[in-house]
Amino acid sequence: MIYSPKSISNAVQILQDDPDAQILSGGTDFMVEVNFGHRAPTSVLSLRAIKELCTWSQQDGVIRIGSALPYAQMETGPLAKLLPALAQAARTVGSPQIRAAGTLGGNLGTSSPAGDSLPVLYALDATIIIATATGERRMAVKDFMVGPKRNALSKGEIITAVELPASTGYQGYSKVGVRNAMVISIASACLVHNPIDRSVRLAMGTVGPTIIRASAAEKWLGEECDLASASSITPAICAEFGRRCGDESQPITDHRSTAEYRRHAVSVITSRLLERCAAS
């Protein structure tokens, strides 16, 4: 059975009536699992016909992105100017065909630490909007992922949007893979500089069971530099920051990389992100 509701309320009602229905957003992860026999759903609920989920808006310093907005619409244009790190991450997602289908809601629902957009959401302290049978609830992204491919969604709930604060400071994203395109990351990171509250926030992907905020490295950096001015960030500071980020990572060895290489890679890319911030 394939369901294609036109409204969020209708989608939630379908899940009440058919709690085993599998939610389909872009399908770029879901269909791989189906094709390899890891899933065999008897019913699927597609979100792509719900127009509200396929749009974005900005109001009062908050950017709201519908959970089914495809990455292709984040790569360029007004949204890319508002959220340059998200645009950079979106451009690294698979092929053009994958970016035309893949979504933030799908990345969150899959909850893989290798999800390309997730370090950006963590570095920007995103809020996840979730539709429930009784209305709507909001959750900080740091509380959403609870383990590899596990999240805090309850049965019958649907991710409807992500809210991100508009920021005027530097934003950057970087990832390392076994080739330059169409690759699952070995390590990834997003850095956000806020000159107003004098902070740098750094989130790392694929180097732990969930996305990791380099909280200790962030605190050290704030004590060493005047973060109201990126010019106070020296090359030596960048190198030490990268080393400290690597120390906070929790990588594993698997078929794509060793733990040692992942730690080294994330140290390098976090150091380079801070260098780019200082040069911006």
C-alpha cells in the first residue's frame, strides 16, 4: 500500500491507522535498504505531495526549512546565501539525481552519523519540528539523535521542519571521502562563527556514534582568542584547535576507514575550517 497524503494532519492520521507504514521522504537511504533486502515494508507513506514540507521561509531571524525540501534547492540561490554551510554540504550529497530527491528530513530520520547535512544542523543549534497525533512538539537537534541510526522519534510522529537561526558570521563545511564526489564521508565537520556572542561552534560527523560537538575545543578557543574578531586567530591556534577537535572525536575502524585516519582527517579539516574563518 502506498499512501500519498496532501496535508500533515492527513499523514499523521494515516500513521494512526497504519502504525507500521514506513515514512518516505527522498528515499535515497530507504530504497537502498529495500533493494538490499534490509527492509520489506508492507506500506509506505510518501511525504512529497505535502506542499508545506517542500518549502522554506524566513521570519524574525529564523529560517524554517520544510523536511521534504530537496538538497538541490539548498545548493544555490537565496537559501544558500543565508546558510552557506548548508549549501556547501548539500553540494556534496551524491549525484544531481540524489540531490533532487534527498532531504533534511530523510537525513534526520535515518540518523546516520555520516549524514552530510547533520553537522551543519548541530553547529547551528537547529530545532526539529515534529508533528504528533496531539499537535506539534519541538526538539533541539542535540537531543534528537540517540545513537547510530537511532533517534528520539516516537511511533506515529513525522519530522515536518527544521528551524535555524540566521547568522552573519562565517559558516563553513568540509568532508573527506575516498574520492572527490558521490561518496559517503570518512570524516566531516561544520564550523560557525558568531561575532555577536563571540563564539565558534564546531560539529563533527562520521567520527562517533552520533554527531559530536567539539565543546572542549570551542571553550579553549574562546579563552585563547577574541572571537569578536576572526583576525585574532593565528595559524598556531588553528593547528591546536584541530588537534583538540581530533581528541574529542570517537572514531571507529570499519570497511571505509581506520579510526586513526578518521581522527587525523577530522583534525585537518577542522583546522582548515578555522583558517578559512580567520581569512574571511
